[in-house]
Amino acid sequence: MALQPDAAPWQSWSLERVALTLGQRFPGCHIWIIRASLMYLHKFSCYQNFVESNLFGAPEHSPDYGAVRHLRALLGHSMQRAGLPNPLPLLSGTSTPGPLPAGFSLTIVGFSKGCVVLNQIVYELAGARADPELRLFLDSVSDMYWLDGGHPGGSETWVTDKCALGELASSGVAIHAHVTPYEVCDPMRAWVGREHRHFIKTLEDLGACLSQKLHFEDEPASIENHFRVIQEF
């Protein structure tokens, strides 16, 4: 970031510093920061390893892309590389998977463009639950946090498909949506706010375990407050 003029002013929000912030937010937990697989022009995050995307990171969601499987494999391999005791076992592809480590629980947090990964997971829930290993992994997810999601596409910033949201609501996962005016009150991208409201309303109607908050609502929309939601959620 220090070498890139567009990124240098935002070094206080580097991956390393965000890891420290999340470590304070979730004390006693292992924190894994997953970097985008591609940084186009050094500034456009693209999570192609989780969801089909263009170079600028706008996603094309599909119910069978493989984000859940990729996250499961990535965490298992990372835990082994880090030498943690009782890591996630590698995927075996069997119909009778072995148990996960005792007490294993996962909280998934997406910020800004990274929320496309959470959205893709939501689209995959129905299919992933049909796989015994992935179902066991999904059952370990306790919370999912959407932090001021946004991307350069013209739609699907938030999941609005009722069937997909029905799977999320019935999963029992605690859903948290934290936003700022930077994303949901931008008149040039009015669809973001509409989709966010639709996401919240649909999940409420479905009886999901949901919490939501609009941060900095009395302050002008700014990219600084967009980043600050990482500290405030």
C-alpha cells in the first residue's frame, strides 16, 4: 500500500492492521484475513476464487460456484500450515465425513467488496447442505457480518432472492448488517440502499436471527466512515 499513491493514505486500514482490530473485537479467537485473489490496477479487489467476477470485482452469482468448498479447504489448509492443534480435516469427499475439531465455531465477516463472498455463500447454501462434509462445516458457522457491502456493479450488492434468503434464515446463523451512508445513502447508487432495505425486510419477514445498524447517520457520507465501520460494528 505504501508504494501505491491511491492506497498510501489508507494504510491504517491495511490487512495487518485490520487483523489487529478484529483481534480486539473477537478476543480469544484465531483471526484469518483472506486477501482478494486479484487486485486489478492495485486497487480493485476481485474475489474470483469465491465468485465469478469481472476485473473490477463486480460479481456474477451462481448457486454452484464453490465458495463454501473453497473457504472450507482454505481454512483447513491454513490451520495445518499454522501448526494449530486439531485443525479442520482436509476434505475427503466421502458420504460419512469425520467430525470437526471439538468446539470449532466460525464467524464470517465481510467488509465492502468482500461482502460479495458472503452473498455467494448465501446463494450456495441449499446445494452445499446436500454435501455431508459441507453441511457439517456450515453447521459450525455461528455468525455472518455484512459490513457496508458495495461493489461497482449495478445490482446484487445485497442478496434479494427470497429463496436464497430463506435458506439463510432457516440456517439459524446470526445475521448482522452494519452500514454507513457512504453505501446505502448515495443518490448515484440508489439501488444499494433499496437492496439493503429489501434484504433486511425479507429476513425479518422470514423470522431470521437478525441485527442491523446504520452507523454515522448524522455525519456526511465519507469513505473514512466507510472504513471506520470496521472499528464500530
